[in-house]
Amino acid sequence: MSSLRRAFIAVLVCVVFSFSGSAMFEAVGEALGDLVLRFSTTEIWASFRGPVSLSGVLLVDGERVDFAAEGTVSGDGCVQLATGDVAAWILIHMEGETDTGERVTIRGGLTVTDGAGDASGNALGSGSGRFDLRLVAPSFDLRARGDVQGEANGRFVVPADSLRMQLEGEAAFSMLGQLDATQPAGKSTASAHGEAEGSESLDIDTWPEHLADELRQALCGSALEEST
């Protein structure tokens, strides 16, 4: 377990006890992946994909449900060369189990809008933003929205495409937010979950188009359909 992940877990353990009784979602995760870089005169763009693991707690009406899941993250990121400001748009697709043995599907995304690059050593930088996830199991269909923060490290590797530069990276992150129940599991309509475009957590209209389309699908029906 990385030192970043241990630090996030220590903070979130304190949060769980201080917020007991609330409808809340909190989790810590780790992600690995290759970042393929593209350069312009003012920006560096990166496309990435890799495995992710997530563990956390759902607190609903004072009842605690622990869960763990694994899957894939993918997305795009951008660094402004003049300022070092970082932005990223990330899709999450995971399967896992609750502590009661229920299968849980997690779909959604997160956006980093307050990030800074770091050229010291192997550090890639840190950032914070918002997440919007849908969690579906036989006994619940929930929407989690809130804040995310994380740090990333990486190193240059031999690229698969000789015309690109490539990094191998790892990130640790934490999520803390509120839960909203949708409708009983087994029923699925887009209106029951709210339009993804109207999400207060993510400004989907600012996402790259190919990622925005996938995010809308994940939040408005596909997660429930794939989990049944």
C-alpha cells in the first residue's frame, strides 16, 4: 500500500465517525496507467487508460455498507505550459462487492479543475475537483456526488508510438460526497436519475465530446442495465 493511500485512509476514517448518520459516500482509490503525450505551443495533452481499485463506505440512514471494486479509468488531461495549471476529465467503470456479498456496479466520472503540475523528481502533480458516480446493486440504486482530491507520480518509458512521448504513472485519490437514492433497483428510466447534463457536480458541456457521451450514458441507465 502506497504512502499516499495510507494518508487518505487515515483522513477518511476520521470523516466516517464524524458524519455517522448522514447519507454519504467516501472512498479511497489507486490507479495505474500509461499517459500518451501530445504537445502544442501552449499546452501538453495526455490520453490515459489503466486499472483502478476503490474501497469505501456508504452511510445511509445510519447504516454502514462497506464496498470494494476494481475496474478501469480512462480519459484526457491538459497542462497549460505558461501557468502549470492542470485539468482532467476521467471516466470510471468498475465492478465489486459490498461487505454483505452483493455485486455492485460503479459508473461515472470525475473532473479535475484545480490542479497544478509538478516537475520535481517523479511527481506529476496534484489536483482537486468533483465526481459524479452511479452505484447499482440488487438492493440499491444510488447517485454519489462530491469532492475528489489526489496526487500522481510517474516516469518516462519507451513509447509504443515512436512519434509520441509516454509516461507510466500511478495516482492515489480520495472521494467524499453525498448520496441520493434514485428509485427501487430493477426499474430504470433516465428521468428517475436526473439528466446527466444537469449535474451540479460536473460541467459535462466542458468535457471532450467523446468522453461526455460516455459519461451521460453511464449516469442515465447503462450502469443499471449492465448490473442486472
